[in-house]
Amino acid sequence: MEFSTKSKKVLFVFPAYDHESLGLEVLSASLKKAGHSADLILNHPDEKYFKKRLIKRILDFKPDFIGFSVMTDDYLWACETSKFIKSFKDIPIIFGGIQATSCTDEVISNSFVDYAVVGEAEEALIELIENPKRTNIKNVWSKKNNKIYKNPLRPLIQDLDSIPFPDKGLFLKEAPYLGEIYYIMTGRGCPYACTYCFNNYMRKAYKGCKWLRRRSVENVMEELRLMKKKNMYKMVLFGDDVFTYDVNWLREFFKYYTKEINLPFKSLGHTAFITPEIVSLLKKGGCIRLQIGVQTPSERIRRDICKRNDTNKMIYEAIKEIKKQGIMVQIDHMFGLPTESAKEYRESMGFYIDIKPHYISDFWLQYYPNTDIINVGLSCGDIDNKLVNDTIKGKVNYSEVILKRKQDKEILAMSRFIKWIPLLPRGVSWIILKNNLYRIFISDKINMIPYILQHLKSPDLIKTAFRSYRRKKVTEKLYRNLDKKFANFKIPKKLD
């Protein structure tokens, strides 16, 4: 017998990052539009009594379903939390997100996971909670009588204007410290499929569907107008993978944004979509920081390993234009890409000295399940099948080969040096590089100094840095107070 379609309650459980999840906000809005209820609880890594608070929320909210939006990095946490919930009450648990999409067999095999929602979840989640005994819902894998039902993907939602605006209250109720920056996406997908990115897997999963989609200008403006009426946000963050890819859309959008919203904003771009006109539109619209993924100054690595078509000349010209028009430019650099040696790092580091961005953020390559970089890493011996299987199970580890690189003193010194390249005069940076003096950078403790100093160059950037600092302090205080509140709460032996 099927459940009735009366109102259902879904409790989302999510890690407390310094940003919200637009995916969960849109799911919450979709559920509420369909007549259901949604709530959220966040788990901060420094929180001592989260499990007590979770049980109290379950007792108070009485959810019919509990949902996890899972990335590879938090999969083990989600599994542990789900097992804890099931030890008290047999509430149906739903896993969604990129880990559930790319590793569905692994996810649904867990005894504590009742359903896995694959791909876009707005329509599938509502069908599921209204008809939990159905075994043929597209995008949903389920279990019944020890049998797993694997259903195909439904087509991607092409009309993004049909999706309700994100339910910002979902996160603001639980994390009021997120309230000053309005996080929005004007579309879904990316023009590219870089080997290391989740877009790489999703494009393959949805082969035959149009992956890159965008909302109409009017739809985006309607959401931003509603945002402005609340008079609480101080900045806008456009989270699109490549915000700059359609100059015609940008022309129309900024005609309205500048007049009606007029808030400073940050966004992401790609060098293939950086022209004087595009940068001018961004600058006049209020852009204070544009983030560009470079990943490596080696054209060989970028082309052959990452499958990126941007040349060093393209990057140089793009960053030159962004800086010329007075926008802070941040670039991303990735260490640990297959076949890249310390020698090649050193030989190509001069490119960063030449382009001299305002800030370089660096990180180490993480191999994510079923992306093309996995096959590259296997073929060159950087990783083995054990690491691949561990990643599918959410064990985010580094192979011995990569650990050796991470511990290489020269690479460590260069990883610190590139933080200072934006701040140091070019001549000084060249002297340091040519004479291998970057080994003087022996500590990570001072790496934030360039970031801080670069953010002192304009009032808007100063405000950005201050808000970041204040958000951190407010967050720490919030969870300290929650720990005090729940320290003496007694978890019942069994939930009824």
C-alpha cells in the first residue's frame, strides 16, 4: 500500500561549511511548493554535542525522511551519522549529491541508506516522498525485499525558470552568519569538462542532454529584487562555474543589475570568455573579484592532462585586461597533477611572475570517482586501484607517490613562494626563482599575509576581508553556545 500524498517532512543533515548549499535550498523550495515541509541541521567540525542536537531536532520536527546531499569528502561523515540515526529510529534515509550520483552502487549497498537520488533531484525527490513504495521512479534507486531497483535518469531540466527560487530561510535559520552575502547561480553546467572536475562525470552521465543551461535575465533579476527587499545582503556571489561565457546575456543582465541592485559582487570566469567588453561589463556592474582557474603554468599539463584548451598567451592577455580595468583577479593553482615534476614546476613558475595576479590560491589534486583524471593517474602510476576503490568508498587518501611529492621540500617551498608572487616586485621574484631562494619560505603561518594585504587595496575588498573574519568569529561563538546548551541533554535509549 502506497503512502498518501499528504504533507511530508524532510530533514536535511549537512556539514557546516562557510557557505550554503544552493542545491538543498532549491530542494527545500521545491518541497514547499508541492505542499511539504523541510528543515535543516548543520554539523560544525568543532561541535562536541551535535548528535544530541540532532536527536532533539528529530524529536521536535518528526521528519518522515532524512536527506543527505553528499560529496566524496563528507561521505564517511554522512554514513556515520546515518548509522547513528538508524540506531535510534528507522526513519527512511535518502542520499543524493555527486557521490550518490557517481558511486550509486556503493551508496545504495549500505544498510542504512534506503534511497539514492541520482542527478538532478527536484522532481525525483517529490515523487519519492509522495510514493516511497514505488520502484520505478526515474533518478531513484531503492531497495525492496532485498532487491535493488536501479532506475534510469530523466532528462535534465532545460527550463531553469520553472524551478522555484532557493529557500534562503533554510540556511539562515540554522546559520545566520551566512546572511550578508547573497549566493546565487544564474545557470547550471559548465562549457568545459576538465578531467578532474565533477562536470566531467556529469557530462558523461547525461550524454545526449544539453548540460550547459541558463536562466533568463528576468528570472535572475526577479530573484535579486526579492533579495534586495530584505535589505540585509551586502554583496552578491555568482557561483556559476563560468559566469562570463555569454556576452549577450551579460549585456542584457547588467542593464538591469546596475540600476536596480547595484551591489558589489564576486564571480568566476574562464580566459576563453574574457574580452575588454566582458571585463568592462563586469567592472561597471560592480565586480570586485574575478576568479580564474589556471591550475598549472605548464601548457603541456593543462592541455594533455587537464584537457583545457587555454594557452598561456590567452591567460596572460585575460589577466592583463582584468587588472587594467581594476578588478582583483584570483587564480587557482593545482599541485600534484600527473607527470608534473618539481623541475617542471620551477621552470614554469616564471609565468606566474609575468602575469602577477592579485592572489594565487593553491591546492593539491584530489582524485574524484569516475572522472577522467582517474585513468590518467592510473596510467602514469600516480595512483593504484586500491586508491580508486577507497575513493569510491569515500576514503579521501593520497597515494605513496603523491605523499612523497607533498613532502618534497622543494615543492613545499614553491607552494609557499607562489603565495608571495602577487605581492613581491617582479624583479625580486625573478631573483628568488633563478637563484632557488624560494627555500627561504619555510613556514605556512605567514601565507595569509599576501591575501590580507591585497584586500586592503579598496574599500569593498576591505569589507570583504572583514566580513570573512567576522563570520568566522560569529560561527565559533554560535557553536560554542550550542555545545553549552546541549551538554546536559540526555539522549533517550530509543526514539518512538
